[in-house]
Amino acid sequence: MSGPPATTNDLGEFRLHSLAPGDYYLQASPRFEPLNTRSASGGVIIAPTFYPGTTDTAAAQPVTIGGGATLNGIDIRVLQVPAFSIKGIVVDEAGTPVNNAAVMLAFDPALGVPIVNGPSRTRTAADGTFTIEGVASGTYRLTAAAPIVSKAPAGGPNRGMVGGLSFGSGGAGVGPQFMTETINGVTTEYRFEGQAVAVGIQNDHVSGVRVTVTQPR
């Protein structure tokens, strides 16, 4: 079963309501983080933690909710884990580095029990390189997209909030399929259409990751 998410208050309390009877896995995760805002490598981060207090999907315990029932005292003790970094480069089909490409890191959906945590995002530098900090050990999928830039008509509507980001889905799949950003009337769109690269972190930093994207035509 799945249900709507909730945000904890200043006391760490949460309330999930309007749930259909069934079995549920509960998970506490850090807030979704904006571009280039991650914990420093070599430090620690709060890991997505399943009830009652584990990062192991196999050890997660479901909670059973009956019709008309209210469960209290469901406490999740979140865990802190070492943080690592992923470094790599984004190139096009000709092997040329892609500047300002969007890079997105998400948990591998093949893990079984879904990890409810916003993806980590960043952009590439002029030489196509990127670094994502504050990543816990685990198995991930890394995708990238080349920028598609267009200028909004004078006085015309902006796509998304000025200086902000909007997300959408371009079809089947897990997570957003495209991302747009509008700043000062200039809209940049990223379409995540390429093959995801599998990345595994085992208590160490990862470097040399290479992601190939298709340049927009």
C-alpha cells in the first residue's frame, strides 16, 4: 500500500492520515535538496531510515493499519551514515564535454522496497565535469541531460517560477523525465532521455563516472 507523505514539525512529530487499511513501510528521509546543496564529502548525513530504525530494506518492518484504526507511538530513530562523493564527466555522442548539463542521482528502483528520497542534483562545469557530495553507501542510478535554452517572448509567460525549478513526467518511468528552469526570461529545459548509469558506493568515494547524452537538435 502507499499513502501521502508528511513533514515533521519542530518536535519531530508526524501524522499520516486518510490511509486505506493495509500494510505500510514507513521511512523518514531528509528534505529534497536544491541544486549544488549537499553535505560535504567525508562528513555524515541523515540516511533514509525505515521503521523502526534501519537503512536495510530487508530489515524494514511493515505497519498494519485496520479500518478506522489510529496508531500512536510509531517512532523512527533516524541513522547517520558516512557521506561520500561521486565525480565524473558528461559528454555528448561525439565525446565532447557538455557544459551546464543537469546530472541527477537517485536510488536504484530495483532494490525492491522503494526508497522515498529526493534525488541529488547538480550541473556540469565548462569542462563537463561534475561532483555530487553527501552520498551514502548504496546502489544508485545516474542520469544526465544536455541543456535546451530558449528565450521567453517579451511580456510572455514564464515556464515555472522565475529563478525556480519545475518538474514533470514525460511518460513511463521513475522520477521526473524533464526539468525546466526560468531565470530572467530565459528558460532552460532538461530532458532525461538517455540510459541511466549504475553507480555503487561501498564506503568510499567514486570517480571516473562517464555519462553520455544526446545534444538537442
